[in-house]
Amino acid sequence: MPCVPIIRPARSTHWPQIAALLTHHALPLDGLSAHLDTTLVALCAENGAGDDPDAGEVIGCAAVELYGDAGLLRSVAVDAAQQGRGLGSRLVDAALELARAHGVTRLYLLTETAAPYFARRGFVPLARAEVAPAVAASVEFQHACPASAQAMHLALDSAHARRPCAAPPSA
């Protein structure tokens, strides 16, 4: 039976697979385990795994670190075998909804490789000095990502969800 991805909140039992996926994609783990409660996973729901929140292989993830009304989107990754099927867009959509549900109105990210994708989704580049101070003080900004990573920002309107314009080439 083919994989049917199910996106749900991460659990501590998912951490080893999340860490392996992020490591495979050369994305930093620093500080993420402290935000597991606002991390999402896409699980491959083969053989009825969709009924068990711990079952299934982690084939994608995305996280939002919360800092009051500001948030940090990070750790967006999709297993290579699942890329090109829109799973990355589904994970980002779910992360945006998670951020909105927690009252985030300003969402930031750092990227070295996906700036065009996030620009198509409405994120705009900005200088690190313009990032909300609490986000700029995060482990991701201070230690995990190199200074060459592009900071980007998206203003979230809790009244309506912004829908994607285009999927990334690899997600």
C-alpha cells in the first residue's frame, strides 16, 4: 500500500526520526527539542498507522518556536522519497496555522537554500537587525544557523489563512 502522509503534532517518540531527517538535510538540531510541543511531523500511514499517534515513519517535519506574538518557522524538511508531492507545502501550511492558533502575528525564518520558495509564499527578506528581539535571541539565530543565512518575515493575519501560490520544487 502506498504511503498516505498524515500531519500531526510531534511526540517525544518521534524525536530520533526527526533528528535523523534534519541531519540528513544538513539542518540544525540545536534548540529544537525544547520546542517539540510546537513541532509537526508527517507520518507515513501505511498499514493503518494513521490510528496510532506514535506509529508510522516520520517523512517530514516543520516547527514553530513561539516568542509571544512572534514566531520562528524552522526545521522544514521532507524525506527525499516523498519530495515533489506537495508534502512540504502541506507542512508549511500546517505550521502557519499552528502559529496563528498561538497568536503569532510575525513569523520569521532563516534559510540558506529556500528563499525563493518562501518568497513565493509571501515571506520577505529582511536584515537580522530587523527581527523581533526574542526571535533574534533564539538558539537558531544565535548559534545554529550561519550568519550567511537569509532572514525572512511573514506578517500573519489571524483572520484569514494565506494559501500557497506554488509548491517548492523538491517538496
